Amino acid sequence: MTFLSVPPAFDWPFQFCAAVTVVCYVASVVTANVSQVDRLWTFLPTIYTAYYALLPLWPTHQPFFLVPYAPKSLGHAVLKDYSPRAVLMLALSVIWMCRLSYNTYRRGLFNLKDEDYRWAILRSQLPAWLFQLTNITFIAAIQNFLLLLLGMPAFTAAALQPHTDLSLSDYALAITALTILGLEFVADNQQYAFQTYKHAYLAHVKGNKGEPYDEKKQWLLARLDWTPSDARRGFVTKGLWRYSRHPNFACEQTFWWIMTLFPLASSSPPSLPSFPSLQILANPELRTAALMGFFRQAGLVLLPALALSTLFISSTLYTEAITRKKYQVAYAAYQKRVGMFLPIKAAVTGLFCDKHTDKLIWGEFYGSKASKSE
């Protein structure tokens, strides 16, 4: 059984992606809640990665629609044993899934009634027909296809490369990926601790009874010196957030860039294309074709990471537009002082400190124990 005219190697993933897309769209219409893909985001890349990493596990014929199978056309060399590289990638993806699922759970997004606040704002900004068009094309279809793409590096490792032992590049990338996931976990926890403190403080100011902020309930690296000025400012700027406006997003993109590079960094093809030599670049007749060929090949092999980064950059710009409208002066100062993803801007602007800007971002008593009694 094949899904339309999709190549056999992609038949089951496309079946599953199409089914999930339809379910997400129908559920979003029935519930008037378009965060259905958001709830599944934590699982789908790992499902696609697992399909390719575990190819020898599946039957060679599909008994009925949506049952995973490994077509015989993939070849005996692919189906006879597991790819150590693909299995390693699956293990890393499972760790990624656990981290994101934990953060999604405590934010309440697994609650079927919860919807990402950005969708509610977008709904209010667009005519109803245009929002529904956005829902079926981008929110349901394009996002699901992007999540399918994140499983393609495992396809390359399992189906296009020999199942050789792990190499030095695999170990180096795995260690780097685990480090990135650790940093992302810290960033998540710092954001969560800040939001917990902010809501507890603002509730106390309004005279509402609620659970007071308990630092001991937070993860160790998230027990930062939160102050009333932090709560009044409204957004987190301490910890990793002192060096990046979105350290969690930076880590998320970096993790999937690493996953994309796993098969490309190995000694087996496919690999990253070589950049044209200076001799070719100096020749006007060869330069244009050579550059176009390079970017076309690089774009194809790096497509999963490129697609995810494109989504993150566009969605982050939209998120920041919302945040800046809410916290106009302070967030503008934060954008001036700290980079969106990379810590380079914070390091450079730190050499030319503007006390007024720093006060808006970190408060007048930043770094002082006295700030807690502000």
C-alpha cells in the first residue's frame, strides 16, 4: 500500500503526517482552539525519528492504513540491522521529548482547553476567513510537515548510509546535543520560576490570597534573586536570559541543527557540499552557476534545520512585537541591550553600558541583596 505517489521510503511518514494534519484541523474547528499541533509538537519529531531508527522492527507489508511498515524496496542492507547512528539520534530525540513534554505539562498546554496566547491575538487581528485559511495551511498543514522534516536526518542515517560503528563526529555531536538540552532545561526552569514569582508577587500586591512563592520548589539553577522590580517589569531578564532574549529558542534550534548534521558530518555520503574554490569564484562565467549549485545542494541537505529556524525567527519576531506593545519602554531597552538568540550582542553592548538602559532591564538594585526588600 502506498500513499498517493510518495516514494516507498516516505510512504508511512506521509500517511501519518496527513492523518495528524486532518485530525488537528478538524479538532481546531470543533473546539475553536488551534493549539492542537502545539500539544503534539513534543511527540511528533520523535515518532518520525523512531520510525527510521527502528526500520528492522517493522513488517515489510502494510496490513492497513497507518500501520508502520518498512518496504522491501529499501533493500536488505537497510532492513537487516539497526543503524547505530540513527539509534543514537533516537535516544537524543527521546531526551528532547521528555524535556519539552515536562515543560509543556507544567505550563498547562496539555489541557485541551488551553490555547497559545499568540493564536488568540492573531485571531483578533485577522478576518475570520483569513484566520481559518491560516489555520488549515500554516497551523495545521505546514507545521505538521515541518515536524515530519525533523525526522529526515534519521532517514539519511538509516536508509542512505552504511550501518557502521559510531565515529568521533557522532560522539562529539552527541555530547554537544546533551549540553544544549541541559542549557535549554535551565532556561525553561528560569522562565518558569520567574513567572511563578511574578504571579505570586502581583497577587500579593492586589491583596489576593494565593500560594506564596517558594524558592525551594524551583530547580537549583532557577533559584535566582528575583525582586519586586522584576515582577513589575513583567518579563525575565536574569540567568541565561541576561545574555539572550530567547535562550530556550536558541537552544531548540541548535539541537535540531546538530541532529541534521549527524549524518552529514560522518565519513559516509551524503555530506555537506564543498564551497566553490577561489579560482571558480574569480571566473564570471563559472561563479553564478557554482554558487547556485552550492546553495541548492546545501539547502536540500540542511532543509530540516533551515525550515525550523525560519519558523522560529518569524514566530519570535511576532512574539516580540506583542511583548513590546505590552512593555513598551522596558522591552525596547532589552532589545537594544541583548540579542534575540546569540549572546554576542550582550557582550558587546556590555562594554558601553548605559546605566539608564540597565536600570530598565535589571532594576536599580540589580545584584544587591537589599533589592528583596524593595
